[in-house]
Amino acid sequence: MRIILVGALAIVLSAGAPATADEIAPVVAQLPCPAVADPPVLPRRRASQEEWSAASVAFNEWISQRNAALNCAVQTLAAMEANERALVDEHTRLNAAGRAAQSAWQAVQPTSGGSAQ
Amino acid sequence: MKAVKLFGALAALVVASLSVGAPAAAAQQGDRCAELHAVLADTATPADDPAEQPARTAINNAVRAGYDALQCGGATPVAGPIELNRQYMSAGYRSHCPVVGPPPAPPTGRLTTRQFNDAVPAFNSWAETNNAALSCRAAEARQLRQQLVIASAVVAVRNWRTKQQAEEAAAAFGRANPRS
């Protein structure tokens, strides 16, 4: 299962959309990936140029953190998928080996009432 | 005459119920399913930009799988916190299930029934041990698949939500920036 990252959002600045009180976060937090804070707050409308610039830098930093965390999560999912595939492959191999052994034994099993033909 | 034991039918690896910890309040599991459902609805609509459609579809598929695994559409969704096994997330995870040696070789030559019956318990003993090990591996793979489905769904939700936050922020910036 693969998640395609929704594009690296090369845009400037952020409004602080309130984070949802979700039940998703505790699961995401278990992934071995950096946590991402809420996006920075949008400056007031009459903010100075300097404030807009600072907010822009903060927003782009948040985007970078967000993309890095998502990339890490996708890599973690890929590792889980590879581990699952390896387990299934090994199971298949062992199962086939067992069935082959069973067949070998059945081949030497005498027919009822007498010795092997 | 003793029979050679049948080798276990352990082929199917399917997503079953999720292994979870202590039960949580009903409202919490409702929130979890509600969030998945909301993203499902969002991503079911076509993307404005056709180039974004594959990513949107992938998110929808991942969230759908998680929604189903958590039985969110049923009367009793899976309750309690989801606990992921960190070992499953490490590259090159090695199974904790027992490793069984090779099976005993079948006897050779012309055998009487008595000779076969004397020999076959060794194989049957091995087969029982091997079947147990196979069951262990199948259970491990099943649990890993369940966790992968859930983890994929929550990552897809987080992906979608933060994308929305960024787009809303960009729109707000466009409206508020005195230079725009």
C-alpha cells in the first residue's frame, strides 16, 4: 500500500487553521517520524512588510517540516510493506517445502494390506 | 495403517479484526471514524487539477481500507487506542516465530506396512511442529497487514488535512497580503 504525497506546496505563508481534536494524531505519533506542529498563524491584515516576510519564512519552514514528516511516514509504510511481503514469501516457501515432504512420504507409503508397489 | 498428516491449509492472509489495547470511550472511536469518513467524502470528489487526481485517489483508497479495517461502517467499530508494533516498521524485520529444521527423509526401499507405520510418527511430529510455526507466521503477517492498513489510512488523513491547511493558508495570504 503506497501513499502518494500530495505535492510539495511551494506557496508562501499560512493561516493558523485550528488543528482538529482527532484520534489520528496518536497513531501518527507512533511512527518513527518527526512531529509536525500546527501551521504558523497568519499576520494581521495591516501587518508590516517585515511581519509578512517573517510569516512567509515561518510558513515555508512549516511546509518543509510537513513534507519531511510525510516522506518519512511513506518510507515507514514502505518498510512495513516489504516486511509483510517477506513474511508472506517465507510462509509460502515453508508451506511448499512441507507439502513436498508430505508428498515424498506418501510416495513410499505402502498400499493397504501389503508392501510398497 | 497410519496416515501421513495433512499439511495445514494456511494460505489465506486476510485483514481480520484489529488487535487493539484497552477500550476507549465511545466518543473517541466515533471521532476516529468520523475523521476518516470526512476525508473519504472530501477525496471522493474529483480534483480540480487532473494532475492531482491520482494522489487524491490513492488517499481515498488508503482511507477506505482503514475505514473498513476499523469496521467504521458497521454497528460496532473497533474500539480503543491503536498500538503499532515498532518492530514491524524497521527495515528487515525478522520473524519471532520458531524456525523448524528440515523434515525427516522418508525411508527408502520396499517397505512393509509395519515398517512405514514405525517410521511415519517422525514425519507427523515434524509436520505438527512445522504447522504450528506456519500458523505463527501467518498470524504475524496478518497482524502486520492490519497495522499497515491502519497506518496508511492515518498517514493519508494527515497528508490530506495538512494539504488543506496549506491551501487555506495560501488563500488567506492572498486575501490579506497588502502586496498581493
